[in-house]
Amino acid sequence: MSEEQETITISVAVAGEAEAEEVREALRGEEGLPATQLLIGSTEFTGPTLVVGTLAAEIDDDSLAEADRDFLPVPFAAAELRRRLRVLETRTRRLYAAADNERELGIIVRQIADAINVGVMFYDTDRRPRMHNRAVEEILELAGFDMATGQSTNIYSPDRYTPVKRDKNIITETLEGDGRGLIYWLGDPEEGPQRAVISEAHSIRREDGELLGSAIITYDVTDLATEIEMREGYLESISHELRTPLTAAIGYLDLIADGFDVENSGFAHEFEIIEHNVLYMSSLVNEFATLSKNGITLTVKPAEMRSLLMQSLDALRPAAEKARLTLVTSVPDDPVAARVDASRVTQVIDNLVSNAIKYTPSGGTVTVSLDQDGDDAVLRVADTGQGIAENEMARIFDRFFRSESARRMAARGVGIGLTIAKTIVDGHHGTISVQSRLGHGSTFTVRLPLRPKDAPLSEITDRL
Ligand code: ADP
């Protein structure tokens, strides 16, 4: 035992003065326990205690911690007493050291929690607040959170102005897992800078799995949300600005086509190219406008999937022929009745099939099939084209994503068709997935609930 060690106190509980004297006698001249102060015969048996002999029965079990208790029957040998005391001392020092570590760790965690820009609140299993860090105080103040009612006055939707959750207890809601991953703006828009946050709850468990409570983590995502806003605003103003001249151009092209015999004018080919490009620009502008909005509104009505598909394919067949591709179709014999937004579903089909045509070299095959699987329609568009590299698969539905090979071959497109397709499919509560092998081809699969018996759903809105 080193000199620097702190003196610790060990009580020796004895029955009376006679036994106390025996203990003193046994320890007389004993230099082996320099760091230990002995409370012999003391009644303060709260710390580490060696119980000597007869007293054992009288000691209240609860008053001594299990780890601190030791018992030495009488009569005892002096050497045994000393040995027991040493064991007790070592054991106690170990316990104290562990407690010190724990305390230190607490201080470290506390200071780190206060230093970070992430709100952390901990609630026990009875939903009582047990701790929070400094960032939480700022967040709750900005949100206009009222401790007494649990309600907040200054929480806004992603548009920054529409108040939300005024009559909700946001803490209870978050603990129950609602609103996970959604961005909210905090702070009155008229009164200074707002901040964007995302909150989520995590269960905190002991190592053996027992639940200790839940932590609400609130991330400040103001910079990210501002970036998104700017990008969206940029898209919106570009599409708005381009729309007017394009509408005028399309109008004048129509006028020319109506008033002149373009076919025999000698510039029929040039006219067709201009018309084709203007229409392409117009469809791009429409797609940008869709992307820049907060969501997409679907108007769901009864429709027939087989004829939707056949109409799309009729329109795309010339492009497939021009690209020298074989277009194979397989549809069920019977109609497939569904409740969908027909024009949006057509947009999905058009996008998948025209991609298959665009990314398949001449001589290849594009196979489009429709099947009914229970209450779902399953649409597959398979091609024998360039395929998608494995490391690019995860990003294929991201906005503006274009594969390296698509960029290299300078294929026309800006990488938003699949994003819009996925939004439309998600809005119908369906799924879209892709399987692909680089250099061998890709298969896109769309599964759409047919909802044959549902009451008509007039509108489904989903965020892009
Ligand atoms: P765009 O075709 O306008 O670039 P999309 O959003 O429709 O945009 O597609 C995104 C990207 O996914 C494309 O740039 C291309 O890299 C890849 N892709 C889509 N469909 C296919 C396909 N059938 N075969 C290979 N790559 C594809």
C-alpha cells in the first residue's frame, strides 16, 4: 500500500467493551494497516464493517451494504482479525476507486453533452425528466415550450410559417416515436432567426437489456435546411422563368403548323427538330416545377392498368425502333382494375421504359410485363443494356443522380425521372426497386396496390 493512499475508515462492530478490548489487544503494535482508521465499537456501521462475533444477529441487514459486510466469529485469532481487515480494506479501496471513476465519467459526459450543439434529454421509464444538456434549454426556449403544459407555441412546418403541434405535448409525442426524422422550424418567423431541428427518441438500456428510460436527441439542421430551401427556391424560380417563354414558343409553333403547309415548306425537318426540343424543354421545366414543390398531389380514380401500359408503349415504340431495340410486352388476358392517378402512373411507366431504351445499346431487348399479384399490380421493365454499377445502386433514386456511364455517354437527361417515379409510387403506397448487373442490364420492378374495394381516395400527398 503506498503512502499517497487516502485513509479510509473501516468499522469493527463489537458486542461490548470486553470484545472491543479484545480487538484492540489483537491489533496492538500492528503496523500493517496504516491507511485504515478503525472505529472499534462504533455504532456508525454505515461504511465497510467487520462484524465480530455475537453482534452479528443484532445488526440490521439493510444498514450494511452487502459488499461492505464481513463476519468474524469469536473467539478469533489475532492474525485472522488482521487478515480479515486487510481483505476488507483492499475490497473497499477497489469499490471506492470504481465509484470515483464513475463520478469522473459523469463529469466528462456532462461537459461533453453541454459542449455539443445537439439537444439531449433523458426521461426515466415513468417519463420523468432526469437530465438535459445546455442545448436543450435554448431549443425549448425558441420553441416556446411551456414546462407546465408540455405545449409549445413556436414550432413551424418546413415552410417556416405554418404553426404545428400547438396542442400537442411534443415530449410525449417524441418519446412515442412520432415525428421521427421530420424537420421543424423553431422560433416565431416575425421575431428573429429561426432554427431547424430534427428530433428522435432512443431507448436507453442496461447491459442486461433492462430499460432505463429514453433519450430525446434533437439535432440542429438549420444549415442543411437552409441549403435545401435555397435549392428548392432556385429550382422554382428557374422553372417559373422558363415556363413563360416556352409556352409562347409552343403557341407560335402551333400557329405555324396550323397556318402553313409545313410538310411541303422545305423546312419540315427543321420544324420537327425545333418542336421536339421545345417540347422536351417544356417537359423538363414541368419536372423541375414538380421537384421544387413541397410535395406531389395525386388524384386517385378508377383506372385500368393494362390499357395505361399499352398506351404508353404505343407512344414509345417508335423510339425503341429508332434505337433498333426489340420491345417485348407481356400483359394479363384480363383487365387489371385499380385506383390510381392514371397520368402519374403513366409518367412512371414512360420514365422506366424510356430509360430502358436510352440505356440499352442497339440490338438489345426491352421487356415490359404487367402481372396481377393478389391486390397488387406488378410492373417490370427489364433491359439488356449497360446496367448500373453496384456502388451506384443506392443513389439511383436520388435527385439529380446520373451514373458515371450515363454522364460519359452524354445521354440526354438530368437525373430526376427516377426521383419523380419513386415519389409517385410512394404516394400510391407502392414500392419501386431495381436489380442490375453492370454491362448486362437492369430490371426495375414497381408494385402498386390496386385498392379495388377502397373508397375513392381523392388525394394522396407525399413529400418529394
Ligand atoms: P436521367 O435518365 O434523366 O438521367 P433518371 O432519374 O431517369 O434520370 O435516372 C437516373 C440515372 O439512373 C440515369 O442517369 C442512369 O445513370 C441510371 N439509369 C436509369 N435507368 C437505367 C437503366 N434502365 N439502365 C441503366 N441505368 C439506368
